[in-house]
Amino acid sequence: MTLLRCYPRVTEFIYEFFNHASWADFRFLPVYSYGFFVACGFFVAATLAVAEMRRREKLGLLKGQEAEIIVGEAPTTTEIAVYFLFGFVAFFKIFGLIAYRPELSHGIISIKDFMLSASGSWIGGIIGGSVLAYYYFYSKNKEKLTQPEKKKITIYPSDGIGDLVVIAAVLGVTGANFFNYLENPGDYANFWADPLGSMFSGLSVFGGLIFAGIGFGIYAWRKKFSIAHFFDSVAPGFILANGIGRIGCHVSGDGDWGLANPYNKPSWFPQFLWSNDYAHNIIDAEPQNVLPNCMEEHCTYLSHAAYPTPLYELLMCTTIFIILWSIRKKMTYKPGIIFTIFMILIGIQRFAIEQWRDLGGRDTYHFGNMELRQSEVISIIMVTLGIAATVYLWRKYNQEVNTK
């Protein structure tokens, strides 16, 4: 196993990690590294946002809304049947993957054909469906009352984290693609031939941030809770999630690397942070460079090793997260300050990393004698607005203290 090659699929890394053991060969599964780490980023961001929102909820700074629910109802036959059916279908295929692994590993059956076929594990499906149905039946009966009753509960912002994840995912991908299209419409030339490939390549971080931010703002406004406290709660997790997502860019080799590194590496500096030829990259960059004796799907590498900028972004984003997370309690009663500092730091981070990245072919904007990329323009705007907003809020809160 080496850190100086790409693993487009997580299953390829697992296979390499266990020294090509036959039992660990699940490379036929389409568990792509980029999507895996993006999902990890969403999970981390959601966990941190919930923790911070609950802290502010306990302080009475994020208030909930009352809702009426019916409690104590017994499980219905239809509900139990639905849970059984869902569990059966899921575990029918999950255990089927294990049962048919030899055929799938050797390409006798493709993963697509398998998933669309009636092949699977009947025993696994029946066991899985039964366990899930019984768990639901048992859980419902524990709360069953002789006479179901209506009950008023308070729904807090942290209870809606599922809604927020959906908003972030849908609007984030939409915004990232929209801003990327504005800068490089050529990325979508083959959209109808490969919609997923076009939508998940060359995404704009700022586009995703802006669209998701608008969605979050509308959500907070409709739910009638403090937008400033809400944005302060989600900002630290977002920047860390961005860094985790960059691991996916690096591991998969999706083209988000830096310029070629022409310098000799100091003996004390780790190679994986100095330069990388991104062997086995998922986009098959420089197809004329083919690895000898390579029997895998992606066998190309870069002729000139590049700066591993996704790893630099990971380090930058982690540093920003530590800063924001460490000062959040001090800024609890200055709502909005954490988010405005976040705007400043993410703008600086993005502008800095653009100086290392290879973005040849991207459209530029002319400002006098300067040529700036879209992300550099947005970075400058973010830093400017962030500084102005931070100064304004800081003065406002200090004046409130002085007038008391």
C-alpha cells in the first residue's frame, strides 16, 4: 500500500490494504472515493452543527417551535409490512453481493446487471426483513398506551438536521455546478451522455457555499429562529467538511491537483506532501503515460509530479476549524461574529490555494491590469464583506455593552 497513488474506489484501497487478499476483493462495488469522503464530510458537519446548536438551545439563544403529535399508537400491519419489505430488499442484495462475490470479482457478472436482476440471497433478505420489522414492532409497543393521546412538543433547530443535510446536498451541488458552468461551460459538453460524471466533476466550492447559504437562510427565516446564531453554529463544521471532501479529491485523483513542482524535495519533508504523480487517477490524465504491467481500470500518471493541493486545503481547513471552534464560546453572545470571521478565513484560504492550483483553460475576469479567476474574485468579495461585517458587529455589541 502506498500514499503516492490514487484509489478511485474505496474498495481498491481496501484490497490494497489487505495485500490483495481474495476475500477483500470487492473492487466491483462502485463506492467511489470522492463520494465517500464527501459523505463523511456531511456527517461530520451535521454532527458538529447539532452539538453547537444544542449548546445554544440550552442557553435560550436558539428557540424551538411547538408542535402537536399523537403518542401511544400501536404499530399497524401495514407499517410492519413496509419495514419488512424494505429490510428484505436491502439485505437480499447486500448478502447477495457476498454470495456472488467470485462472479462479480472476475467480471462474469457486472455490478449493474446484478443490481437490476432477481439474483440475491433469499435467506439474507428474509432474516434482514424480519429483524427490521421486529425492531419496529418492539419499539412501537414499548411506547403503546391504552388510549393514544395528543401531546405538545417543542421542535428545536437541531431536530431538523436531516432537512439541513438535504438542503446542503441539493442546493450545494446545484450551486457548485452553476458557478462551475459560468467559469467553464466545456465541462458540460457531454452532460446528456454522462449526467452524473458531469455533475460531480469540477465543482465550485463557493457556488455550493452561496446556494446552500441562501437555502439555510430561508429555512431559518421560515422556522423563525435566529439566523445569526444558526449560521454561527454551522460555519465551523462546514469548513472542516470542505477539508474532508478534499481528501476525496486527492485520493481519487479528480484533477484538483496543483501545478508541477519543479523543486528538489528536502530530505526532512514527507514526499506525499511535496509532490505526487497521481498514478491511477480517475480522470486518466495524460493518457500517453501508462503504468507498466498495469491491469487496473485507470493506469495513467502525470509526467511531472504536482503539488498535492487537496492535502494543503485539508490542512488549511482544519486550522480554520480549530480557530472557529476554539473561539465559539467566547463569541456566543456576539451572534454573527463566528460566521463573519469564517467568511474572512475561507476567502483567504481559497485565494491562497488558487495560486498553487493548475486551472489552465479556466475563464478569467479582467480588472485593470489584473486577470482573476472566478474563485479569486469571490474570495476578495468574501474577505471584504467579512471584514466590514465583523467591524460593524463588533462595534455594535461593544456599544450595547457600554450603554448598559
